[in-house]
Amino acid sequence: MDDPVAVLTVDDSPSFLRVARQLIAATPGFCSVGEAHSGEDALAAVELLRPDLVLLDVRMPAMDGVETTRHLIKRDPHPIILLVSSDDPEALRDRARRCGAAALVRKQELAPSVLRRLWEDHAGAGAAGSERSM
Amino acid sequence: MDTSHLTAAPAHLLPAKPLAQRAPPRASHGAWMAATGFLGVVLAAVSLALAFRTGDAQPGVAVLNALSVGMPVAVGLYAWWRQSNERFGLLLVAVGLAYFLVTLAVSRDEVIYSLGRIAAFAVGPLVIYVFLTFPTGRLESRASRVVAAGAALTVAVLAWPTIPLTREFPPYFPWGDCTTDCPANAFFSGSEPGIMTVLAPAREAIFFVFLLLGVAVLAGRLRAASALQRRTLVPVLVVAAVWLAALAVLFVGRRTGNAALTGAASWVLLAAIPLTAVGVLVGMLQWRSYAGVAIPRLIGRLAAHPAPPDLRRVMSDTLNDPSLRIAYWAPAAGGYVSADGVPIEVVPDREGRGVTPVAVDDRPVAAIIHDRVLNDHPELLEAVAAAALLVLDRHRLDADLNASIRQLRESQGRILAAADRERERIERNLHDGAQQRLVALRMKLALVREIAGTDPGRAAVLQGELGRDVDEALDEIRDLARGVYPPLLASGGLPDALAAVASSAPVPTTVRCSTRGRRFSREIESAVYFCCREALQNAGKHGGVARRVTIVVRPQGDGLAFDVTDDGDGFDVERTGAGTGLTNMSDRLGALGGTLTVDSRAGVGTAISGRIPLR
């Protein structure tokens, strides 16, 4: 990859956005192209910024992460969508699998190595919706 | 359950003078009645004498005329005395007395005869008026007013002004005993314009149309009436229809010169007024005799102390009103409720309903909601209410209790819902606040560990932030805990906790707490604290330009009392009702047996006061 992976972070929590920014900055080959605070804003941001990877929080008011994923995939299947959650992911796994996201990850486990691995697994596999890492 | 925190019942719901205290006719009325009765007898006798003086009098006509004077007066007086259909009774009396003028038309003297004929023009509109105002004596609908006015105008415009212009009055006059050989018009001016030949038939036709409309109005009333009202209206409609038919026959006979037709119609019209009076009397007596049978039967059925639905059915059967309902007076609800404690709005005169309050001395017991027709039979209502009083009073106690229980359940429901909302709020705040910070902290730790070797500079920067991140998380948790149950309240009691709230309030707030270090139970202190805090927030949000808020907490009697006063814009307590904040406060205090009072005056300010008794 010559161009850095463009990452869009979506979460209504400012704490996560701050640390995600630092995480992406510390991960070689990745750069943050923008942040959104809600599902609605995410749809507009994806269209405007054309990211390669979207970090999408599950629990948000109004439109949650799962529903946002469905809308995003319908409009543009290109970006890889990683659902993140601070709650127990097991409870969400079924819904996440069905909506078309590439993976569901606990926020606490996010680290540069994890981010790189997830990207390589799914970018290499091509289209979003791969079953392998779910 | 102390209910003084509910607004008092509006005045119109409080019972008026109970039935048992209805005043008997005044002594002066008695004198008027006697005088009127005497006058009626005199006039009837005079009309008889007048008729027989003319020599070739027809006895039948004379007697019926006298009865047409006497009977309406007699029946009208009876109705007036009985205080049943009073207004209509007075109307009947007036009709009877006025009819005397019509009987003058038996005279052979030109002037007297003419006076009688002139008066006779008014019989038609008067009869229509009587039909349309039965049984209340008032014209209730716009349609009836139009018809009555139209009939009156027909006479006022097309009959009376034409009298100087007509040589002879129309022949075949029912209420006199001359047919074609009647005296001439004593007030004839001498010239009879040609238009008169057309005017009389036209007038009769127009008048007939108004009578037809009157019958239509009655039929319409009948269709819209309840079963009970129909029983009283049907006879009236029948008599009115007979009048209509007889008048039609008279007019036709008059124009075609057919004596047989006019003769038959005349007898019917002659007998109509006495018969109508008899009909009204029979109707009134029917109710009285019915009461004589129905009340003992009612008392028998009440002996078994029927339950509320059975009581309703028994009273409904007795009064012949299937729509009858009973509402019980419940101070707990501040108004009338059903037997189950559900509030009922009791408004008389709405949709043909009448309301009869039942009371013992000044203590309201219940209200009987019934068909308005029964308002004309107060003695029957009185008897039923008196017979059922004991049972009604017992049910009233149950209804009051049920109303209290209902309110208690509703209050409990609200408290539980509020507790649920509170839990959700705490969970949400924890998740969105402290939890997010801790998750971010965890991520940062993992990040630092991972890049420590490859990017030590950045790692050091991140590491330096960790301390501040922990502090912020701690602050977040501390704030949340304070919102749930303030640590200051637990340790220092109300003075300290309220002082803290006051210091961070948007409006300058003074706290005066005279509990002198005395502590109360956790529930009581918590309730006072949160009520004061809520009231303070309200003052800031809705108080407008409040300059100062004062919180006073003091022991009162054997309880704890608080007042939160502001000098803001005030608000309309009645109209705003209980906003959720006020209901919450009321519920909190009510759960501890306390009360809340809200007093607000526009432009002056608001005072929210509460009192909790100690257990």
C-alpha cells in the first residue's frame, strides 16, 4: 500500500474519538481523514471523504451502528466497516454479522497491531461482509 | 391520606340546596293563587251569563266556552301550587283568563261582539305558543321561536291592522254561536278596499303553514327525545295534530261555504282547549299516582341494601329513566366519582341531563344524573332520594375509599416509573461518561505498551496524559454519585447539602435552615432535599427574571416543613396543572404522608411549600 489507509471514526463519545485519533496517528500506514458524532453525520462524511476504513461505534442515539452499517453498505460497499463496542460484543454478534460489517471488536482491545491485522484480513479478502473473522 | 395538596372542587360541583329543603310556596303566593282562582270563576260565570242573555244561545257552545276559561285557570293554578311545571302553569292561567275576551263574541251587541272577534285572532298564536313551550313554559329551540314569532306576526300584521277595513268578520266562527247572521264590525271605517277579498284567505293559508311548521317542530323534538321525554310529548303532538286538522277543515269549509264541515270543525276546536287542560292535568296526576305505587315498591327493593349497580337499576326502574346514573361525593377526589372511584364530571343541563344533589344537612352524599324531564317532578325525585338515602350514604363511603385507593395506585405507579427513569438515567450517565473514559484509558494503556519500543517519544507523551485521564474519570463518577444521593446530605444533613445546591444555582439563593443540627430519617431528608432542588431548578427555568430565591427549612409542629420562594414571574397554577416536576414532588411527599402547596401570583412570584409529619 502506497497511500495510507484513510480512516473515518464515528462515535458520540468524545473520549473515544480522542484516543482513536492518537491510536490511528501511532499506526504506520494509517491516517485519520475525519470524525463523525452520529450515524447521520457518518453517511454524509463517507460520501464526502471517501474513507477506506470506518470505525463505527455500535451504541449511539438515534441511528445506531448496526443500522448505519446497513445504510452505508447500500450506498457504497467500498469502505470496510469495523463495528466497535465497549459493551459485551457477544450479545451483538448476531446482529453485527447480519448487517454486513466486516468485524465487531471491543474498544478495549483496539491497538495498532489489531487495527493492522483487521485491515489486512478484510482488505485482502476484498468486499466487506467476509465471514472469516466474525 | 391527606389530600389538601389537591385543588378544591370548583363551586358548580358542590351541591346546591338539597331537595328536602326546597321551600314551600310563600304565603303571598297563596293569596295570589286564591285571587286568580276567584277571578277565573267570575269570568267563566260572566261568559255563561253573557251567552244565555242573548236568548237563542246554544248551550253547548256556552258551556264549552266557560270551560275554556275556567279549566286552564284551574289546571294552571294546580301546577303552580304543586311547583311542577310552574312556568307552564302560569301560561295556562294567562291563556284561560285571556280567553274570556274571546267569549264576548257570543254577544249580539256589535261592539262587544267585535271585541270578542278581535281577541279571537290571538287564539291561534297563543295555542301554538302553548304547544311549543310544553312542558317548561319556554321556547327552547330556534325553530320554535321562529314559528311562534311567525304566527304572532301573521296576526299582528295581517289581521289586526285590517280590522277597520273589513265590513264583516269571517263567517263560521267556532267560538261564537252565530254562523251567517253575525253582527257587523263595529270598528269598520267605511271603506273596504278590494284587496280584502284576497287578504283573509291568504292570512288563513299563511297561518296554517305556521301551524304545520309548529307540528313539524314538535315531531322533531319527539324524534330527538329520550324514551321518558317521549311519553310526555306524544299526547301534545296528538292534540296539536288534531288542532291542525280541525283548523284546516274550518278554513276549507269557510271558503267553500260548507256548513257541515265548518260545524264539525267548530265542535272540535271548541272542545280543544278544555281537553288540552284535562290532558295536562291527567299527565300531572299520572306522575303523582305513579309515585304512590312506585315509591313503596322502591322501599321494598332497597331493604336488601343493593350493591351500587343494583341500586342504579332499582332507581332507574322507579323513575322510568334508563339513562339514570349515580355519582357519589368523594372528598378524596375533590369531586364526584362513580362507585368504583373513577371521577365523573357532573354538569347539569348538558345534553338534556338534569342533576339532583342528595345531601344530609350540609353534607353532600351523592348526585343523581337523570333525564331533564324529571326536573318537572321534584316530588318524585325527592321521595326516591329520601328512600335511598341510607344506601346511597353507605355506597358513598365505599366510593370515597375506592377513589383514595385509585389515587394511591396512580401515585405508586408514577413513583415506580420515576424510579425506573432514574435508573435508566444513571445507567446512561455511567455508560456515556465514566465508562467511556475508562475504556479510552484502557486503549491508551495498550497503545503506550505497544509503541513503547518503536515510538518512545509519542509513548511518553501519551503516558503523561494518563494521570489526567484518571482524574477526569473520577470527577465524572463523583458528580454522578452526587446526583444519586449527595454525600453532603448523608454527612452534614440538610443545611450543608442545601447550601451546596444554593451556591451553584443560577439565581442568587439564600438558605435558612433552623433544624439546629437535628437529623431526620434518610427518606425525609432526601424528600426535602430533592423537592427543594427541583423547586430551585424550576425557579431558574420558569421563573423568568427571578432576582432572588429563598429556601427555608424548619421544624413545624411534629414535622419538618420547607418553603421555596422566588420573586419571579409566577405562573397560573390552575392552567399549568401539575407539571411533571410538581407531580413528582407531590408524590414524594404524599408517599411519606406529607403535603405540597403551590401558590403563585403573576408578577409577584411563586412559593412552593411542603410539610412532612414525623412517624
